[in-house]
Amino acid sequence: MNNHVTVLEIDSKALEHNLNYFKQKLKSETKILAVVKAFGYGSDSVQIAKFLEKKVDYLAVAYTTEGIALRDAGIKTPILVLHPQIQNLQTIVDYRLEPNLYSFKILEAFLSLADRVPLINYPIHLKFNTGLNRLGFWYTDIPKILSCLKKTTHVKVESVFSHLAASEDLEEQDFTVNQINSFTYISQQFYNHLDYKPTLHILNTSGIINYPKAQYDMVRLGIGLYGFGNDYKETSQLKNTHNLTSIISQINLIDPGETVGYNRAFVAKSPSKSATIPIGHADGLSRRLGNKKGYVIINNKKAPIIGNVCMDMIMVDVTKIDCKEGDKVIVFNNQEMIQNIADISETIPYETLTSISQRVKKTLK
């Protein structure tokens, strides 16, 4: 049981608002795949998936173990595993997960497994590289893929998909449109040569915002679900889902000349008061937030982080704040605070959220 007083509260009303915001950008028949990888972007994939399972058509995780956790929790929605490995393919079948097959090596390994078991019409997903150059077949591989598929009834192509490299960047519009056109060509080959029509999808969150005409049959909603669009205007239409709080463990009176924290990084110039809070870099709080670069909110006032961020604790300046031990501390509770933490940490909100450690208690409200 997790009794840690540092808690990430996941706001289910915000999650639903964000889902509905994107739904209204889509055609009524467009399916939605919710991305719940990386513990639901640093929250809790099981709680998020349970909340969403009747509201979306598909769930996606990065790795097999993430899919197993959802199945073990009783989630029955189809689950796409975006980055399976050959050694996990049997487990994927055992848990009725659906593999993304992105190279001939993994495709042939899965077809061989499907033949041995044997499987019948097992759902597989084929990923094509249209410019991200990360995972995926090339369009030139299509004839060979079709040849492999025509020799078997053990698998069925549930979806054909690709991933946009720069959908948030309007200066890269030509590149993105080229990716979409390539994907249309790829899709057409499957439509022409299979006797059924796989689901097609290429759009991520910023793709939904910037390229709504390329919805195909399904879209993949990731960071947008958790409150971030691709610019300030879109983000302002969304609601923050992640609220990270803690409490004051101890308050210390610091005399002038005394220091606080490792390497004596903070030196008091006048009589000061510090509060120690049980959250540190092992909980996902970047060390770059130390030395007054970052802050928390205590009783509606900003309390700068003083000294270096420790592994399990931070100390904040509460000299001008009326507070006591046990009082609530807000680490972040809106997109501006998360973005500010990301900016100071020289990263993006994705990393700020997914860095929240597993020892932080997670609750869906």
C-alpha cells in the first residue's frame, strides 16, 4: 500500500473534457485510440484505462509489460503494443494484445508463431515509415508484405499506420503533407490487394489539430488527453489532468550566514525560515529547479526552492509565508506550472509528466 504523502491526483473530469474537446474536432465515425503508455504519461495507466475503456475504441502502450498490466486489471478494450520485441510475441498472444509489426524480422517471427499455435485471423498492425525514420516498413516493402500475408489465414491486418514527424510545426507543413500523401499511397496498395479494409491512422494530438482532413479511420490521442495541445491557444482550451501535491514535513529557522542543503548551496543573508517537503529528484523533480529557479505554492503564495534539490526532499523559502508543519504544498496544478517546470528543466511537458516516479501515490478523482 502506498502511504506516501506526496500524491499525484488525476482529474477525471479534466480527462473527459479533453477527450470531448478532441472528439468535436473529429467526424462522428472516426475512432479514437487513447495512448496510455509510460504509466499514462506519468499518472496511472490502469486507472486511466479503466476510466476511458468504454469511451474510446483502442488503447495503446509502448511495451508488452504495460499491456499485461492492463489485462491483469481486467481491461478488455483492444490494446495495441507499439514497440513489441520478438521474445515477447508469445506473451502478447497469451494476453490477447495486438502487436505492431514494423520489420520483416518481427513480421516473419509472428507469422511463424501464428502458424505453430495455430492462430486464426489474429489482429496485427503494420507500421510504415513515412519520414520519422524511427520504426516501420518502407513503401517498397509492400509487395513482399502482401506476398507473406497471402500465404496465411493465421493473421489479419487490423490496421496500417504511420507517425508524423513534425505535425506541431507549421513551418514543416510541406514535409507533413508529403508524409500524409505517402501514407495514402501505402493505404491504397493494401485496399487494392487485400479482400478487406484495414483501419488506417496517422494523426497524433497535434495532427488532429493541424491536419483534420487526414483523420482516415482512427486517430491516436496522447498528450492532448493529459491537457497539452501544440500551442498556447490549444492548451488553453484543455484542462490540466495532473495535480501534484505534498506537505510540509518540517520548518526550520535559519540564522544569517547559515546554509541550507547539499554543498551549502543556499546561504541566508537575513533571518529566514525554510520548509522541508518530501519530494525530490527521485520523484521526478529536476535538479535544475533548485537554487530559486523553481517554486511551489503554499497557502496561495510562491515559495522558491532553495539550495539543491535532494533525492527525496526539497527545501523552500517560507520566510514571508504564514504556514505550519503538515500544511499542503502544491508542486503543480495547472499547465502553466508544468510548462514552467519543463522550461526551467530545459525539456518539454511530456518529460516533466512521465518523470513522476512510481513511489508517488496516484489517485483518480
